[in-house]
Amino acid sequence: MSRFTEEELIEKVQNGYMVESPEDMTEGYRKALRVQLTVQADTELMSAPSYWMAARHAPSTNTQVSAHAIIQDELAHANIAYRLLEDIGESKEHLVYGRQPHEFKHPYGFDQPLDNWADLVVANGFFDRAGITLLSDVYHNTSYAPLKRALVKVDMEETFHLRHGEVWMRRLSKAGGEASEMLQRSVDWMFPMTIEWFGLPDDLKRHSGQLDYKLKGLTNDQLRQVWMASTVPLCEELGLDAPAHWDQEKEEYVLDYPFPCQYDAEEKRWAFDEGEISWDDVFARWKGRGPMNEIYVESVQRSRMDVSRWFNGKAAA
Amino acid sequence: MSMREKVYDVFARKDRGDQLVHIGYVDAFDDDTAKVHAWTTYDEERWFEMCVVERTAIIPVNRQDGPFAKARREAHE
């Protein structure tokens, strides 16, 4: 039983109260925090196999080391987020090893294959930037103190991932020829993928409580703008085509394609020419998961079962 | 030996003269693996000093509703 009613807690956190333990929470707060932390943990976790399988495309031993340093960071971030979930009564064992691939809550972007070095560095430049955009908003606004403390490390390291992505995008674009063509191809599928990552537009957003409980500060559309404010100028500077531009009148970035629209995961191509689709269509595509979902989840879970079996001397459940 | 892990809290100080602060926590089978997990998980700084302590070993002083008190209660259940 919480020491506060929902209304009392909402008023307190809006006035700066920091929640420290489950006893301070209401059921609504705990649920909203659980959803937020699960998405965060699953996203960090699934980035690891995605980056790991792509790291084999690294062009040198030094770049292999950098790529693997990023993977190590992502796994540590996932571990920290799952530990935070344990503090509010969830089981890390179940969350990591007990769920089916389609039950993970990471974005659709991490169900896709990263097929070459350009894909990996654009993932660092775009996906990790989305991560920083979302998590630095959480860091500055969250009312949950243990999460705020944990994000100091995460923010520091995600900034390194982003720099890795930018440095390599710059190198590939300067090289010209096939290098910049490959880079453009990665941008073509990953720019709209990241835009979609931020979720429903504000005018369609169902009430989630995350803003009321001060688990975040900015809305989906505001976060999308923050991401574009650094990504679009980067692409322009590197001579890359990004399907968005600054609108002087509206004083915001606007997309140059129908949003949302359909994605052909096999071809890694957005169907701009087929026009706008509904968000129900998008949710159906997300729910169906992408081509690498089972492979990534299986790569994380596999060995746990094998080694448990060695310890127990019998087949693991 | 089993796959069951315990919670260890991680404390570190960045430089000589700094405060020792709680920087996070890890799960581990025993003290030795906890040391490894802490050192590899919290590698964002070149720590001057890092220590781990099993959560159930921490004795809460003034309140019984924090994670440390909860860990002790659960250990005795």
C-alpha cells in the first residue's frame, strides 16, 4: 500500500519530490516506470547482438576494439536497467531469459540486420543519438532518483558511441565513391527508421502517465525535433540526403515524405511512393517484428540454457 | 554451485581525496565474480578505488523501507 494517493504523488513529483524506493510509489507510478525501464533495458540489450553481428565488418583491429567497446557498454547499460527493474519487483531472469522474442519491447530498428560497416556507424550516429535524446531527457526530468544516478554513466558512454558514429560517417563521406554511396544507402533506411522510433505524434498519443509522474520531460514530437535538430545539419554538412528540412515559417523541422509509411524489411526500403499509412498499420508491422528479432534474442538467451543444464545435470526447463 | 546470483553494491572514488560514492550494483555468484562484474560494468572512469559489498551485508540505520533493508529481510525469509 502506497503512502500517497495517485493525485498526491503526481503533485509531489511535479513540485520536485524525488522517489527513492517502491514504498514511495503508487501502483500507477510503478507501472509507468516499469514500462519505461523495460523499453530502455530491452533496447540496450538488443543493440548488443545487432552491433555484435555487424562488428565483424570492422575494417581493422582498432575499429574492432572500438565496436566491441560499444557493445560492452550497451550490455552494461542493459544490466543496470534490468537491476533497476528488480528493485521494483520484476525478475531480471525472466525478463532476459524467460521471454519469447516477440515479447521484448525494443524498437523495430533493432529487429533489422546491420549488413556492413556503413550500417553500423550510421546506427551509432542515428540510433545512439536517439538513445541520448531520450535518455538525457529522462536524466534531466525523471522523478526516480535511482534512475537519475544510473544515467550518469549511460550518458557519458552513449556520447562516445555517437562520436564514433559521426567520425566514421565523416570519413566515409569524405572518401566519396562507393564509400559515400554505401553511407547514403544506410541513411536512406535508417533516417525514417529512427524518426518512427519516437512513436506516435502528440495529437494521437494515448495518455501514458510518464509526463504526469515526471518520468520524462518532453513529448514524442518534441523529442523527434531534438533528434532532427542535430541529425539534419550533420547530414547536410556531410552532403548526405536526409528526407527532412528546416521550415522557416513553422520554425521546426518537417519531413519530406509521408509519415508514417510502409517499410519493406527484405529490401530495406521505405515505400514513400505508396503514401501515408495509419499508425495501426505501423503497430501491426512492429508487432510482427523484423527479420532479425528471433536471431538476436536467441543469441542472447542460448548459452544460459546450456550452462544451466551443466550445473543442474539435467535438461533446463 | 548454481546459477543463482546475489546483489552486490558498487562503491568507488574517482580520485585521491574524493568521497567514496555508491555508483551502482551488479549481480554475481560470489565475491570474486562480483569484483569482475563491477570492474567491467562500471568502466566509465579510471577509478582510484572501487569496492563491492554484498547488499545483505549493509545494515540500514535510520529507515526500513530502502533497498538495503529489503535485501536483508529477503535474505532472512
